[in-house]
Amino acid sequence: MLEESKNPFVASSNRQKIIDRVWSVIFAGFTYFVLACALFIFGKITYDGAPVLFQAEAPFINFDFLFTSPQTLVEFRDGAGELVRMDASDFRSFKEENPDAVIRDEHTFSYSGGGILGPLVGTALLVIVCMIVSLFIGVSAAVYLNEYAHHGKLVGAIRLAIMNLAGVPSIVYGLFGFAFFCLAPWFPVLTYEVNPETSVFAFKVPMSKGFLSFEGWGNSLIAGGLTLAVMALPVIIAACEESLKAVPKGFREASLALGATKWQMIRTAVLPYATPGMLTASVLGVTRVAGETAPIMFTAAVADKAKLPWQEAEGSPLFWFSDLLTQSVQALPYHIYTVSARIPDADAVRDMRYGSVFVFLLLVMGFAMISIVMRARFRSKLKW
């Protein structure tokens, strides 16, 4: 009777079992170390930033922090030696109402008072422009590469270029956006006054007092949004292509066998089943680039802006929209960089610094939750 062969995957000695346990402990240690680092970072931000946004008394949320724009913070000591901190607007009113008040050791801290309404609005507008452009182009490119393009050297080179673009540093995208979208004069704007120094060509718009002038966008919302869109495209294209590949080929073959055209097959038998993964990856990709500082610092962001973008836009609806897109905006990542790196470290700046970071963390977590909910809702409706 032949001797039964031994299982090669079973440890034959206690030494091998010990080595296996040691490696499992090492792998688990690295995993929990990463988790501990994430919990420490999130815990630190929450511990320092939550008291700025949330209050112990009604309405329990600091709406002034969310719905007022940044101001200069003034710190001084009154006649009794008490430390007082006021926003610049309140400080001016205080001096007008109390001309004899004693003010000593006065210090000012730029952008450290008021709230973060301007940066929040600017970030939202940048994300909207980025999502509209990157989702449309990214999904279209992924559909072409996966469904239409013939696999060859050209398609292979395109995929390699997309992979390489995903690893390009953000500051390179910022310099590209600054040189291409901000300085190039061939991008048109609708304006009532042509800038003769930058305009290369302009003509009058019929039935209006304005002009269509090719003078470039400069430091503007549309330049920043398009730069972020270019930065997000490699991630979106790769993620969408993987979602399309996950759809079984049988769906395509059955649709074509019933007489559907290529586009009908893609629209009815492929895209509905790939949509959950495409949306999730796309939202997460846009969220990641929305937190970048270098691209918007070069192309769109300013540290201080008196009014919100739509409050400064002027003209008829079409000219108003063009004026809105060609304005520079505040952005939360750049605001955090300003109050953290360009303002002297002091207790007066602490609330603005950690409050801004905490709100931005909540925004990122909110986008992540939106993508998860969208994926779950779409997948619950699809059975395959």
C-alpha cells in the first residue's frame, strides 16, 4: 500500500509555526501602527478644533465662525490689565464708542479673526468647476479606452502616460496651471473694458456694451478649477476604467446579440453597472485634489478678499458669469497654510488655525461618506 503523500502547506515543525506567528505579529503591528497614527492625527485635530466650532450653550454651533469672512484679529490689554481680543471691525467700533479707553500692548494678527466663510465658498466653487470638467472628460476617456480603442502601442502609451501623470507632484501641476491657464493670452473673457496690455484680439458682442476679449484668465476661479481637474484626471480615468472592466463581458455580448449598437450597449448594459465604482472613485479623487495647496496657490487663491465672488461680479447674466469665473477666490487649504506658516505663532492664532483644519477634516469626511452612500444606493438597485 502506497504511503499517503504529505500536505506541503502544513508546517512540519514547531520552528516553522513560531516563525509564522512572529511574522503575523509583525504584520499586525504595522497595521495597528498605521491605525494608531491616523487616530492620533484625527484625535489631535478634533481635540483642538472641535471647541472652536461647537459650543456648550445653544445654538451649540459657532455659526459666526462658519458664516463670517476672515478679519484681522486685534489683541490688547485694557486699563485693568485684562487681555482682550477683538476682530478689527469690532475694535474700530469699540474705539469710537470708548474714546477714553486705555489700550496697551496692542498687537494685530492678519486673517486670524472672524470666520472662514470666504475660504469655504471659494473651496466649494473650485470643487464644483473641478468635478464638472474632470468627471465629464475622465468618464469619456475611460469609456473610449476600455470600449472603443483597439489595444495596441498607442493605447498602451496613453495608459502609461496616465499612470505617470498620477505620480507628478502637485507643485508641478501648479506651475503648469499658472503657465498655461493664467499667463496664456488665448483664453477669452467677456468684459466691458478691454485690457490693451494683455488682449491679443477683441471684438464687440452684438446687442451689448461688452467685448469678447482674448486676454487670458489670470489668477482666477476657472484657472484653479481646471488645474485641479487636470490633476484629478489620471485618478478618475484609471478608477473608471477598472469599474468598466469589472462588468462581465456577457452583458456586452447579450446586448449586441439583441441588435443594440455599440453606444446603446455601453449606455444600457455597461454604464449602469459600472456607475457605483466610478462615482465613488471619482468623488474621492476630486476630494483629494481639493485639499492641495500648491495648485490653487499659483492659479486661484488669495489670502484676503473683502467680498464673496458673486458679490463682486457685475453686468448682465452672461457677463456676470464670466466675471465670476475670472475672479480670484479664497480657499480653505491656502487659508490654513497662511495662518499656520505665514502668521507668527501665538495663542491668538490658535483658534483660527485648528478650527479651520477641523472644518476641512469634516468636509473631507463628508465627501467620503457621500461617496459610500452613493455606492451603496446604486449597488442596492443592481442585481447581477
